[in-house]
Amino acid sequence: MIYVENEYATLKRVVLAASEFGYARKVREDDLRFLPPASVSDVEAHIGMDFSEAHPEKQRRWEQERLDLRQVLEKYGVEVLHPRKLTAAEKQAAGDDGYANFFVRDPFFTIGNCVIEGSMRFLHRRHEVLPVRNIMNTEVLPADCTYVATPQPAIAAPDDTTLGEGPFLEGGDVIVLGDTILVGNSGLASNAAGAAWLKKFMGKYGYKVEMVRLSPNILHLDCALGLIRNGLMVVCEEAFIDGLPAYFKDWQKIRVTMEHATMLATNGLPVSPEVYITDPAFSFIGEQVAAFGIKVEYIEFSISRSFGGSFRCSTQPLLRKG
């Protein structure tokens, strides 16, 4: 069964990201503005290298982080699936742009019983859906669900810093709230054209789609808010240009600063309304979550976070229900 009811229903089946990254040979400084300074310096220092070659010890720790996440998920009965690794041909085809197979949340996403391949803005992520196609073939195609792809983005002029008109639509920007869907737009990932396409497609299934404008230093909507259970969220309110969506007016809020948001403080992962995963770096959030009677699992995730993503970014649910 393929179905995602909302962000906090019990997680039963999930795709967990691989840990592959290739540095670009041409660095676009403006597209690094969401990263911490140490990560920007690292990108500039390892032009054209594979991360595993540049940092073998960090690569080992990165893979261990994902293994630790898998073990916690399986402890709660979650079935965990994995993308395949990038092929040599796929890495070569990336050319000067670099390559990525590291945050499975973004290249596709699940709304209800619709599985949608996204359209990525960053050049090094344009083909990141390819390693997930094995799961599409074995798990999605045979299922009673809709499977569709966002239109591929337009080709931009070499000097176009916006990377063109898109449409861009990435899973980190897509928040599922029953029949209401929020789509973030900071200028770094999803854009208005992507949100408009999703509104047209999902409208026929009875969904309402609302675009949410974000601070230009926030990569995705899930870097500004995280839903823990119905009525409870962790949020950086200053990241919302037009204020927090009205949907959350009556929700209880664990508030974080913009500094914490850029460290991925909101990007935890609810396993169910009773269990929440976060990094020990955010124990101050975990303590507030626990005060609501929710079990908090802590997993060290600093290497993953150095790439600009955390627990939600590293997972894509196929079944979240009940």
C-alpha cells in the first residue's frame, strides 16, 4: 500500500537515503547561502572530488548515521527501503555540476496515494531521482496508486543565476496536512511554477495547495518548521515572509531562532504521534517535546546536517497512516 495521510501519522514504510556526494567543478556561490561557513569552505576546497575520497573518515561516520537511523526506525516496526548507488556512467554524465544521492526527501514525494517525482533546481541534484527508480519499479508501479513526474525544468542561460523558470518542485518544500498541501518557496528550491503545477494536478484529487514564501537563506519549508503530532510543531517563525500559514493558528509551538533553523533544528522526524527523532544537538527541543509525553530518540547526525539536511530530508515515506 502507498499512502501518506500527513506528516505525523504512524510511519510504516520509508525510503532511507544513501550517502553519496560529488563536489562540483564550478561552484555557484549564491546557491551555498543556506550552508554553514565550514561547509561552504569545504565545497570550495574540494572541487571535482568525491566526498568519500576527500573525507574517508567523515564518509564512514555519515554512513553510520544513516545506519543508526535505520536501526531506530526498525525498532518501531518501520520497513526501510534503500535507493541503489549511483553508477559510474551517472557520475560521469554529471560533468562539472557534481552529483548527489544523499537526501531522498527531495527528488520524489508522496501525497495520499500519489507518488510524484520532483523537479530539482540545483544542477548537481537534477538526476537524483535515478537511484530511486529501482524502488519505483518494484514498489510503486505494482501498487494501487498514481505515479507521475513533475515537468522537467527549462534549460537556463549559462549566466542565469536563477537557473531558469523551472518548474521546480522539491519534497523538502512539500508538507502534507490531510487535504491541505503547503509548498515552500525561498528562491533556492521549489518555485511558483512548481507550486502551480502541483495545484493543478492535485486539485482533481480534492487537495488544496498553498505556496509559502520563505527567507532566502532557508533551503526548504521543512528547514523552517517540523510537525511533531497534530497540534504540536517546532518552528522558526522569522523564516516566514508572510507569517506562519493560518492552518497553524491554534497549534502549540516550540520556537527556534533562525540560527537554529539553519542548523536543521526543525528537521526532526516523527515516527508516530508518540515517538520523535532529533539530534542531541537539539536536546533543548527534545526536552520540550518530551514534556508533552512523547518519547524522544536522539541520533547524532552532524555529518548529514553539514550537507544542509537532517532526518526528514534523509527519509521519504511510502506509507504513513493511522
